[in-house]
Amino acid sequence: MENIRCGHCRALLFKAGPGAVAAAIEIKCRRCGTLNHLRPQEPAPESRELHSRNDPCGSTCQT
């Protein structure tokens, strides 16, 4: 579980499990009244595979 807190006063807004936020959320802090905008976390970008020397890769490829 992850504690989601207000960006202004750090009050606890809610507790969420991994992947619980599936879409954009706006939640108002009950302590200070700040409107907090939350977005789902994007998956980590996959590392790019290196081209082997036999792969055609255009004019930027060095042989």
C-alpha cells in the first residue's frame, strides 16, 4: 500500500495499492482545500535492443 498525500500540506488523502490509479484523478484535500491532480504511473520504458552488425539500419550504421 502506498500513502497518497496532499502536495501542499502533506495530509493523507488515501491509501492505494499498486496500479490502483487507472485514470486521471482530482481530489480535494479536506485539510487545506488544495485540488490535487493524480495520474497513473507509466510503465518503465523498455531498454532498446542494440542492432547487430548484420541488421540493416540505414546510413547511420557503421560497419
